[in-house]
Amino acid sequence: MTTESTHNIEVLKSVTLALSRSDQLDVMANHLVQLLATNMEIKACAIYALNPDTGELERLASFGLSMAFVGKGPILAEKSIAECMSGTPVIVSDTSGDERIQYPEEVKKEGIAAIVSIPITVSGSVLGTLRLYHDRGWEVADNDLGFLVLLAEFIGLAMNYTTVKEALCEISDLLHRRIPAHVFQDKCS
């Protein structure tokens, strides 16, 4: 087994623990972006959720990005590495002059030289993107890209799980208000 494979397995173990030990999406996402940026030795990492009503990618969590960059303005799914929204991973090996970048000046000021954008999907639907930012040019090997796609699928499952769990807890709370408490056991606390 190569050192790279061992490294990917260790990252996968860390990510799996972060996903499985938190039932709060924001906490899980914050742990995950920090783990990925640190373990992959890249500048930054972020998870964005697609708002289907506005077409914006809303930042769920980020690590390594400045507040100025985070607050640069809305990220429009159709203008910011749009191919990713069709379910295709996108590698921007060199951000200088790349037309797929919505905020090129801000990317330059932030010192981002490369971006990898991986769609976060569940059952064929794109829920958002996992974005990895590097401060130098980045050629991503096929096996590394496959690994990142797998991680994004795990994130999609976690997002789906926490959304369903939160909805079930809200329904349970509503039922508890209308039906005496002794009828139900509270499984959402």
C-alpha cells in the first residue's frame, strides 16, 4: 500500500468519525472542513449548500478563508464554477484568468491559485458543493479526485440525514404539544 493510499485511509477515518459523531449539520461541517484543510495541507476548505429558491450557494462551513473573502457577496450557482451544479467535479488548476470564477479579484487577493469543486449529491440531486482551495497550482490525480467525490457523497448523506432528523424532531415536538407526553418517548433530545 502506498503512502498516499494510507494517507487517504487516515483522512477517510477522520472524516467518517466527524460525520458519525455529530447530528448537528453545522457542527459536523465545521469539523469536516478543518479536518480536510489540515490533513490535505491546503489553504482552505468550504462546504456550500444550494438554496434552490435563490440559486445561491450558501456557506455552511469554511476553514482557512478570511472574513473579507467569505463576505464578498452572494455565490451564484450559475456563475461560480457552474459545471459543478450538473454533478461534475471541476478542477480549476490555475485561477488566474479562468472565466468560471465569479469573483476573480477577490480570489486573487485571497491568494487562491487553484480550486477543486466537488458536487455534494444525494440520489442524483445536487445539494451543494465541497470546495478545496490551494495557494499554488494544483493538478489533482484521478485517484485523489475519486476520493474527494466519495467524501462529497458522504457529506450529502450526512446533510440528508440531519435534515430528515431535524424534520422528524419538529414533528415529534408538535405531536408532544397535542398528545400527552406519556404517549411518546422523546428520541430527539
